[in-house]
Amino acid sequence: MRYTVRPAARADLKRHWHVIAKDNLAAADQFVAAAEAEFTKIAAHPLLLGHQIGWRKEAHVRSRSIPGFWRYLIFYRVHPRHVEFKRVLHGARHLPRLFRR
């Protein structure tokens, strides 16, 4: 299935890269590569790989953690012909506020 990465998700990746790179440049590059690989995996099986619980059901948003960087979550919405990656956020954030309609 095709997918799009929203500008907010790209900005999130860039911001997280900068934070991680302060301590470990190689880990920052691995983070972005892992996120991009996960985008491809999710797009192949969007309904099997993500979770939709609680407040995310109301926003029609699913999430999946990034392997190797488990505290970071990819948030996405499944459309009939494509997957839309909305945000990539650290799990410690107040997430429901970020997905209000």
C-alpha cells in the first residue's frame, strides 16, 4: 500500500534526530533508518501491525513503536488506498492533546 509522511512527522524525525545526535550521532542515524523501515512495514500491513486503543479510536489513529527505540511511537491513519503517517513522538508526551480534532 502507498504511504505519505506528513510534514509534522518529518519535523518530528528531524527534532528527535537532533536530540539523539547530541549524545550519539550513529544512534541518531539508526533512529531515522529504523523509523523509515517501520513506515514501509506498516504500509504493507497497516491493520495488523498497529494498535488502536482508548483515545486513539476517537481520532482514528493507530500507533506502533519503533524497534530499537521503543519509547518513540509512530502515529498513523489508514485510508482506503494509502497510509498517512501523522507524527513520530516520544511516548512520555501528553499524547491525547496532540490529536484533538
